Amino acid sequence: MNLSWVRRYGWASARKDLLAGVTVAAISLPQAMAYALIAGVDPRFGLYSAIVVTLVASVFGSSSHLINGPTNAISLVVFSALAFFDPDARFDAYQGMFLLGIMVGSVQILIAVFKLGDLTRYISESVVLGFMAGAGFLVALGQVGNLFGLHDKGTGHQHVLYRFWLTVTSGAINPHALEIGVGTIILAIALRKLTRKYHLPQFDMLVALIAAASVAAVFGWSQPGASGKALLSVVGNVPANLPRPHIPEIQFGWVSQMSGSALAIACLGLLEALAIAKAIAHQTRQQLDFNRQCLAEGLANLAGGFFQCLPGSGSLTRSAINFQSGAVSRMSGIFAAASVAAVLLMFAPLMRYVPKAALAGLLMITASRLIDWKRLRSALGASRYDAGLVLLTAFASVFISVEFSILIGVGISILLFVPRAAKLRGSELIVSEEAVVRERVPSDPECTGMLIFDFEGDLFFGAAPELDNYFALLEKRALQAGIRCVVLRVKGTSNPDMVCMERFQHFIADMQKRGVFVLLCGVRPEFARVMKNMRFEDQLPQSHVFLEEPKLFSSTLKAVRFGYELSGELSCPHCARIQASEETYLYYLL
């Protein structure tokens, strides 16, 4: 881990990081409790995550501005992952959550150890947008009960939409809860506009939450009445303790039940964290180490699992606030974690007055901000491929399983991508009247002297059927026209594998049996290396292979001239004229 920045760290930097850290802590407190509510667990576990996960990720991370901790998307997947526990088995559910954090951290550490962090960039952004759209809808749906003061109904084994229906039809709306929830939404939105207009610290959510809790306390709505129950459902007691080491209970049945969810959370967490880190680094020009950041994510979740934390990832909201508040190093994340810890020790007893309806209001706002509406519209209108990925992933989030939707989306993107990647483009080239080698257009007559064909695309096994079709066409053309030389240009190809290269060997052998010479031009080092490994020289003379050279010495033009020499007397008048002329120069037109 590079600690050179520590030696350059001074009071000016510390002051900026401290201010940014305190600002981040102000938004972390309400968010951490709200995200724990999404996950269906005690709010203190969200606060613990805002301390431990934030601290560890900041110490070991690569980004100077990324803030880790509980996030809405991860919390929603955690809720789905824990759905197999009975509603009354809260202790088992908590132990399962801690175990889930350890599993997630272990997967992320393995990804870092095998240096697979860069592979996350191959997951389509449309998949992430679709997941976020579905997750935002489910977050809002899951908080309707708390916003209306209704008790959640149903079990974790029932579909989320069915549980929503049971909840909203289970009883009468609590007007006090609705007033607090709607009031919190209005106040938070108004405060956000003011903070942006006057460039104030973004304490909007914290202030709105304190205001809602104060109103409920003044009117006595959050205090137990004569019946022993309060008019409003509140968060409950939050102990004024820092997270302590804890070894979770491990049951192999839980491991098998949560393994798919752990993989989904690990991939989603890395996607979130790396995307946010890259977005901010694009503005700061910071060089990021993706595998190191993956390791930091894994260590943070692994440590969190042993300190009773909710699994987490990089937070877009808190990271953006950290950057906008002037943070200069990873110390800002450490200061943020320390600030949350200090507040937890000093003010934890007051958190019992926070109404769940107020947190539900904040989560309604968060759900709407979770969806990137502008980019979502762009993806839906960009292409059928992007639109299909967005809609299918969002559909999977809502109707199948939110924790598997990201994996379903990735699987669909691969299925849709492979046929596109396997599209090998082939085009016939000709020597024009101006002695220019160019792509043949429909108005050009077919050349009967020499067949020149250009390939572009990946030569991996998926392209083999396309390659077979092209070779069948070339063989038919060559035999019908009596062509004695075929020039294959492979400059535009990449990633040749054994399957496709065997097709080249078979074509060359078939042509030689029929007395047709085959020349390869534009051969790049990668292509040449595979040719050597597969012993092409046993059937293709070295003189028939033209390595790629700078434009001034085009291998294509060399191959065409050599083809004229090999062909002898040509039936094509144009080619015969070029062959006979010693003063005619060939040119290649891209």
C-alpha cells in the first residue's frame, strides 16, 4: 500500500478533510439507519457499517474521495437474501447477515487476488441502469407501509408484490405517520434546493430527520400512551456502543442459501464502487488502481462481517458530497467514520424518537434519486440492444429476484453480445482502372484474374460459422472463374484462436489441391505467432505470407504483385494489362 501521501499531509489538507468528513457524517447518519430499514434489520447495524466499512475501505482504498458504507441498492439485495428467514427469527437473520458480509468480502478479495477487477468494465452499463431502476421501484414500494403507518404483512417466502398488497390492504392509514412522512419529504426537498442555491453544507436529510423527530416528540406521537403503544412506530433503542468483534454463527444451510446472493452483492458492490471512483477520478485526474480498490471493498466487508455490520459498497451520494466539500485524501473517510462513532456514543439514546415514517419519507426521495432518469432515457432510446438489457434487468429485479437480477442481466448481455462479437466482416477488394486496390462496389465487374478478400473482426470460435461461409463463397468463385490466386488480407482481424485458424488451414489445403495459390497479407504479430504454433509452414510457404508493415510498404500491394507473378497469363484484361506493365504502380485506398 502506497503511503507516500502521508509524508506530504499537512494541517491545510487535514482541515479540508475534517470539514468534508463531518459533512459526510451528517448525511451518513440518517442514510445508515434508513438503509438498515430497507434491509429489514436493526438500524444500529447500518450505523456500525457507516463506521467500520467506511473506515477500512478508506484505509486500504485507492480513490481519494470514494466513501464506502451501507447503500440502498446493496441493502435491498440483503433484504432479499435474508428473506428465507422467518420474520420472528431475528437473531438468526442478523447472524445470517453477518455471515453474508463475510462471504461477500471473501468473493471480492478473491477477485482482487486474481486481478479480475478490470473485468467489471465488460458488464454493460445498461444492466446497471436496469437494476437501479428496478431497485428504486422496490425501495419505494417497500416503504409505503412505513409511510402510511401500516404493519408489514406476509413472509419472506412470498413475492414482494404480494407482500405489498397484503400490507396496504391490512388496515387503516395512520394519519400521524402520513403527516410526518409527507412533511419530511417536503422539508428535505426544500432544504436540498436551499443548500444548492446558497452552496451550503448538505445537511438537508439530517435536518429534516431531526425536525420530524422533534415534531413527533412535541406532540407526544412517539411516546407510549396508556396502552403502552405510541401513535407512531419509531426506530427503537440504539445502544450507545461502538461495534464490537463478533464471530457470527455459521450454518452450511445458510451458506448454500446465500451463495448466489453473495456473488450478486460482490459484483454489484464492485460495480458501484469502481463506477463512482472512476467518475470522480475523471475530474481529479487521479490514477486509480482498480484491483487495489477491489481488495479494499473486500477487506471492508470482511471486517464488517466480524463487527456486526450491514454489507456495503461505495456510496454515490456520500462520495459526491465528500468531493464537493473539498476532501483531498482518504483521511476524509476516516474522519467521517470517526464522526459517526462520536455521534453514536453521545446521542444514541435520542435516536429512539426517530419515527419510521420519517425514514420512509427520506427513502422515498432516495429511491427517486437512485434512478438516473437522464441516462435511463438515453439507454432506452439508444438501441434495441440497450433498451432490451434495461427492461429485462428491471423486469427481473421486480418480478424474479432482485439479488439475481444483476446476474440475470449480465447473462443476457453476454448472450446478446456473443452473436454481435461473432460477426466477422468480409469484403472483396479489386484493383481498379486507376491501379488502386479498394473495396469492390456493385457496379464493378467481377475480376477473373485474382481474388482479393479482406477480413475484419475477432477470429474466435464464435466466428467460425461466418468464416466457413466466406471460405465456401471464395472457393466457389475461384473454381467457377478459373482463378489461380487468392489473396486473404487479415490486418483487421484480432484474437485468433485454434478453431478459426484451423478453418484457414483447411481452406489453404483445399485450394492447393485444386491448384490455387493462397497468399496471406497484413499478418500481424499475434496472427503470425498462432500460425507458427499451429505449423502453418508445413502447407504454406513463407514466401506466401506477407507481414504487416508501415503504410509506405503495404503488405497488401506486395501480395497482389506477387499474386500476378504466380498466376501466369491472366484471363482478366485489366489484370493482364497491369501484370504486363512495368511502370504501373499500385496504390491502396482505405
